[in-house]
Amino acid sequence: MNSFFNQKNIFRALEIIYDKGKKVSDILAEQQSAQDASPSGGGLRFTNAICSQDILDDRLNKRVDSMVEQGLVNELLDFHHKYNLGRLKTNNQPDYTKGIFQAIGFKEFHCYLMLSKEQQASDEGKEELAKAVEQLKLVTRRYAKKQKKWVTNRFLGRSDREFEDNVTKIAEEIVTSYIEMKPCPHEPLPKISSRSIPNSLHETYTCSTCDRVFVGQLQWEAT
């Protein structure tokens, strides 16, 4: 391990001992033995920051503009050139269903990238570039909507969960009791042990009925 990072870890561990009076390993053990613990340590909390679709779309458009200003097109041109040096030797066609070509950006700029340098500098090339940028914005906004839908379905989508009663209301009561320094009206849920299935924590399972992907056997069996 790099000695620099070794020193940083040692200094941080000493700071924790000085501030908390405990070793890092003891603190981690306490977190993992807590009622709401997870394999990652303490209980997991998810923050979902939302805004109106118009505001989100505007932010995404500006992010694409910023990426272009910071050299996105040159980066794509450089990658395209290096990739084609090998592709043309084997006479293969670009496959946008595999590897890095699945990422947003390559398909949208394909027509522009296929132009020669002279064509890219022409009015036709500039028009093609503008189309590619607009297409990238469109695809980015569409992907953000899919992400938003996934989060909603994953955490709030099932009516039988009764999210308002089982989560929101209880969470508010717990926080209120903490702020007012009163006894908590709710008992912690029993810890769900995942130690018996260590090899399945990161396996993915696909539900063909609801077209969703679940990570880990616990999530899969809970659906």
C-alpha cells in the first residue's frame, strides 16, 4: 500500500482515538452490531432530492453545455480516432450494444464523428454537431426520467407498503422524540443477518414481470 495513504489512515485512526477514546475497529464493531446495522456498517439511509421536471430539465441541459465547453467533443474525437485504428484493421462495424459504447454520448455523436476534419469544420458539420448536442440533451433528460421513475417504484411504488403510515409517520415520531428528548415510542426492528449468504450480497436478479433488477438475495426474496 502507498505509504502516503498509510500515514493518512494512521493519523485518522489516532484522531478518532483522541476524540472518541475508542479504536476504529471498536467503533466499526459497534456499528455492525447495532439493531439497524447492514453489511456496510450502520443503518442505511436514502435521501431523495426532488424538484420540478422543468427545473431538472434546465439543469441537465446546462450540464451538457458545460461538458461541451470543457472538451467533451475533443474527448470523443480522440477516442473515436484511437478506437478506429484497431477497428478498421479487422473491418468491424461499431457495436453500440457492448462495452463503453453503451454510455450516453457515443451514439448521439456518431454521424458527426464519421465526418472528415474538413466536413466537421463546414456548415454541414457544425449543423451535425448542434444536432448531436441536442440529441445528447434529449437522451440525458429521458434517462433522468427513467431514474426518477425507478426510485419512485423502488421505494414508493407498492401500495401495500403503506409508506406514509409505516415509514413517514414513524420517522417523524422518532425524530420528534429525539429533538424533545423524550422516550422513543417505537422499538428498533430486529436485525436481519446477511452473514449466512455472503456470496449473494452483490448478485443481480431480474424480474421479468415488473422489468426490475434487484441486487442481492435479500432484496430478491423480499419482493
